[in-house]
Amino acid sequence: MRAADVSSDITRVLVTEEEIRTKLDDIAAQVASDYDGKDLLLVGVLKGAVMVMADFSRALPTLVPMDWMAVSSYGAGTKSSGVVQIRKDLDTDLHGKHVLIVEDIIDSGLTLSWLLENFASRGAASVEVFALLRKPEAAKVVVHCKYVGFDIPTEFVVGYGLDYAEKYRNLRDVAILAPHVYA
Ligand code: PRP
């Protein structure tokens, strides 16, 4: 856990730092094989995906460019509003690129669904998704996700990039936030 003594804010650790590292190594090996010889571009979705992008990109055996998009649908609350705002667009022309969107979590799926639709007209050779975490029971729309780290229960989770009101992002593990924090 580390970072600070936040144990009273946490119900329990759900995915440890070690489990994340092992999973990222496995998925990086799979991605390296699947995209061998292809013009791969990683697109991270700020801010939550910063940690997973940093560790996943360095687990890849080859050099790979990355770009970032900042979108937000949650604000400071715990529920997706469904209204996605672009706060920073890509700097890269997607024409001919094999895009792999890197996300920390798929919750309702609304953010990614919107993003995939937004990318559809940008001329990429392919667009796929890697999400470290997914909440299958929270899905409001079906999103095809080629690479998934962990399917998790519908709990409010923080850490490893995930926040509540901008707090807890730099916890090393993924943990369930205690309800008294956000109730
Ligand atoms: C979080 C997360 C995903 C999205 C998933 O981002 O990083 O992008 O919510 O939720 P959904 O599947 O219900 O759409 P958020 O909007 O909280 O912004 P942040 O990454 O800056 O924390």
C-alpha cells in the first residue's frame, strides 16, 4: 500500500503491486507478439492510465511511441455522468497506425465506447483496447476489449492511477475505498 497511512480509508487491497507487475509482463509479451512488424501506437487515457502506461510500455521489448488523450466523465463524483469531455486531444495523426488504447479501468464502458466512436473516423489501421481492470457487472454498454488485466467486482476502487476526488492515485496497489470516505 505505502504512499501514506490511508489504511482507515481502505476496506481491503484487491490487486497487489506484484500481481499487477506479473500481469503487465504477460500482456506485454502477448501484445509484442500480436503487433510484431506493425506500426503500433499506444494511446493512454489521462489521468488514470498514467501508471499502467508507464509500467506496461516499459514491459514491452521494443520501442513504441505513445500519445495521450485527456477525457473525463466522472468529475469529482463516484458515478459516470455519461457526458465525456475532451480536455486534451491526440498530437498524432492516426492514419495507418495500429492503435492500442491503454486504460486503467472499464466501469460503465461509456468513456471507451465514446472514445472508440471518436477514433473510428481518424483513419487508423486498427483500434484495440487494453484495460488493466474491468467491472463486468457495471457495464452499461458493451465494449470490445482485446486485453484485460483483471475482472473485478463492482466496488469503488482506488490506487495505481485510480482516484477519488484526485486522491489515492499514487497508492501502489488497487484497493477498495471504504464507503465512509465517499458516502
Ligand atoms: C475513469 C477511468 C476511465 C473511466 C472509466 O476516468 O480512467 O477513463 O473513468 O469509466 P466508465 O467505463 O464508466 O466510463 P475519469 O473520468 O474518472 O478520469 P481520470 O482518469 O482523470 O480519473
